[in-house]
Amino acid sequence: MRLTPETVHEEYEWVQERADDVVPLINETRAYLGSQFDVDVDTLTDDAYTAAIDEVFADGDRAVNVAALVRLLRELDVTGDYPGFVIDELLGRELAAMIAGEQPLRLLAEATFHVADLRTHGDDTATAGADDLDAALAAGVQTRVPGWPWQQTESPFAVE
């Protein structure tokens, strides 16, 4: 695989066009997690999704790595799928973390990836990495974008 500024832009456009599929997955994942933690979590709009993707791809160093993971997952297919299970999970988890940002959001996105992954399944014609790609986009963006009560206040653990 060769990455150029043009291919990064192609992946950016492709990810932006996934809003119709990813935003409902984000909101389903947020609702599920909110119910598990007994909190109300804001839903995400298509505009919030596209704004988050704009931010991710505005950082060139992050953008080239995100684009590489997106392209790998888009093209990843393994005969019988199961032998490739580990690699698509690894790539998906890393993509979610990279989209989310720095710690602790990075770790939260990795954990959330598995929740989102359970909620999405590619059709029989999709590559093995397709559902992991959608789950990664959902987990990364949902973690990056505010909406959780704990994100709305300053941490009580900051040392002044």
C-alpha cells in the first residue's frame, strides 16, 4: 500500500460518507453504555460526526495513520474469516484509539470498540474488516465527542 496526500484525502472522503451507517451505530452504542452506567448520554448528529472526522484529518500526522488503518480494514479479507479475526480486531481497536485522541480517551475507545463491534455485522459480500471498520469509527468518534456527564466538568484530580 502506498499512501500519498491524495490517498489520505480519498480515505477522508470515504470516512465522511460513512455517517449514515456510523452515526446510528454511535448512538446505539452510547445508549447501551449509558444504560449500563445509569447515565444519560447525548446522541450524536451527522454534523458532529463529520466535524470530528474533520478534526482527526486536520492533523496530518494522525491523518496518514488513520488513513492507513482505514484502507487496511477496507481491503482486509481472510478466507473463512476466522483465521483473520485477531488482525481485524487489532486494527479496529487501534483505529478507534487513534481517532479518540490521547489518554484516557484512547483506552476508552479501545474498550468501546468491542461493544460497538458486537452491534455491527457486515453482509456476506463485505470484507472481513468492514464491520470492524464501522465499529472502530463509531467507538473512536463517540469517545472523542463530548456527551458523557463526566466530560462536562473539570476533573477533581488535577493538581494546582
